[in-house]
Amino acid sequence: MSLGIIGGTSLMFASLPPLARQIVRTPFGSVEVMTGDVTILLRHQGNTPPHRINFCANMAALAILGVENIVAFGSSGSLKEEIKPGSILIPDDYMSMSDIPSIHNHAISHVMPVISKHLISELGSMFPDAQVGGTYVQTRGPRIETIAEVKTLAKFADIVGMTVASEATLACELEMEFAALCMVDNYANGLGTEVLSFGHIVETARVFRERTDGMVRTIIEKMG
């Protein structure tokens, strides 16, 4: 089955396999992907900020290329003290505090939002140090969540990010299996002492680049 990997900031410094760059035209816009034995899509096309990502085009491009299984790498913030920065969480559910796009804009259609139990199990076996299970909550971005928002979100979710819920829903609409590896880059606003910024997230990606390289290689070897 064809494998697709989605990455963002967490793949910024990763050594990706040699793949051919390809422009895929979709009904929602054109997308650049890297193709070969695996398809890799970098979600921030042209440094697009999270609230302006063309999720429909990105996910449609993977579907057009015949991708059936998707593993998304996502940068996230911890909403719980016990989920420490530097850890990895494989969510089994998600929620969103912002609008999620849909490919169904011209007809009534409802989709059951799920994260693939099969892929969760596979990823959990590959990466035993990761926490398997937990809820990802998506906010709109690009700003960091307020302390009051973090306190509220922590009652319902474990980590917070700006992309995975949209990708998971669209994967369901396009009949692709989806799971995510969420890199916990920091404590959410108010839980830690650091000043949160995009620069901090980028530096975290740099620090863990070798670990990320190894994870990408493992996923391709075992699932590609």
C-alpha cells in the first residue's frame, strides 16, 4: 500500500531520502510533493503559515498520487505537566477549536472522523518510547494560545497544535488511513517558563534532527 508522509517544522532539518520533486494539480490548487518509493509532502508550501495552509490541495494531491496510508509529523505543545517537552505522542483522537476544511462544498456528505487504529498500533510498535493514545486539539494559529485558553483546553485534550485535525478529517473524506506522530516541543503557554515563539520550535526541531531522521527511515523501511 502506498505510503505518504506529511511534515512541517519537525522535518525542517531532517535528511529526507532522494526523491523526485513533482507538481500535482488538484481542484483546490497545485502542490509540490516528493515522490519515489514513498511520497513526502511538506505542509508549509512556500513557508505558508498554519492558518493559511491549503489543506484541501495538500490532501487531494496525496489521494491523486494513490497514497493509502498517511503518517503526519506534527509539532505540538503539551497541555499536561506529565507530557514533557522532547517526548512523542501518537494521538488516538482529536478535536478542533477552529474551522476544519472539507472537500464536500457542493453536496451534503458526512464523514466519521477517525484516526487509524491499525496505523497507531504499527507506529506504537516501531517507537516504544512514544506515548500511545491521547487527544490532540487544533487551534487556528498563527498566534500561541493564551494562558486562559490553555487552562480550558487542558480539561479536554493532552497536546495542542495547528494542523493535524484538518489533515485527519480530510484523509477520512478522501478514504485514506491517517495517523500522526506528534513531537512535543514545549509546554503550552503558562505551564512552562520559556518564552514561546516559532524560533523556539525551530530550534527544537534542530536539536532532535537525528531522532527525526531515524524515525523517517524506520517508517519508510517498515511501512513503505
